[in-house]
Amino acid sequence: MSRSVADRFWRKVDRNGPMPERCPELGPCWIWLACTDQHGYGAIKRGPPGGSRLAHVVGWELARGAVPDGLELDHLCRNPACVNPDHLEAVTHRQNMERGSHATKTHCIRGHPFDPENTIARRDGSRACRSCKRDRKRADYRRRVLQEAFPGLPGLPGASKPRTRQRSSQEEP
Ligand SMILES: [Zn+2]
Ligand SMILES: [Zn+2]
């Protein structure tokens, strides 16, 4: 790409964008100031038949060269208008999907962190919490031990017995 293309490109960029919440150590987002597409990605219009190009991809090419074959760029900062090459990582399509919206949650519903040690990556790209899985296994085990020791005992911990008593007292005065 010629020098003038790079000059014109970086002139349309605000390098004092917001600090990314997930990775402040990477510095501020560089916001594309020209047009964005319907997904919020910076877009560079070219005359027909060129169509348009994604600004963050062009920014990456200017800074680092072509995106490696078969890879796509993932925004580590989750800011689609950002063209900061340091906020972009070349990943496979699958990795990119795994990191999608559901992958931005930092904790499971019980508050365990989705960090590398505690996260189980499922085939479908979603994530499971290792602590919760372990807790479920332990509860299952305890229930089995108790059921073997006291067969027929109702209301063992973890047994899925509906709490009809408490409910009905609230519903009916
Ligand atoms: Zn960014
Ligand atoms: Zn959990």
C-alpha cells in the first residue's frame, strides 16, 4: 500500500479513544471517525466495483501486513470501530465465534471466574464452569452415598424435591 493511503487512513483515526475495559494494558482504542457499517465496524468506501473494506483490517495491513491465510481479526477490546492493531488478534473463525457475545461474560451465574483454569470449552463454542461442574459432581456423590446408607429417606440434600410447603403457605392465606 502506498504511503499516501496510510497517511489518509490514520488521519481518520482518533487515537485517544476509550480504554478497553477488558484489557486496559493495551492502551486506548483508536476510533475510526469515518463511516461505519451496520455492525459498527469502520468501513472504507471504494468506488465500484471495489465495494467497501473493513477499516480495522486495513489498519492491521498497514501496521503488520496481510492477515494470515484462513484467519480473521478479533477485537480484543470488543469495540468494532477500533482500528488499533494492538487490540486485534488474528484467530481462526472458530476461535472468533467462541469469543463472541457469550464469551464476554467474565463470571458464571454463580460468580465463579471464567479464567483459563476454571473454564471448560464446549464443542458448540460455549463455555462451562469447572467449579460448578465439580460442585454438581460432589452433590451427586453425597446424595448417592446417603441414599445407599438410608434408602428411602426423603428430602436428602440436592434431591430435586419441590418445596410445595413453603410455596403454598405464601400463595394461600
Ligand atoms: Zn480497541
Ligand atoms: Zn460456576
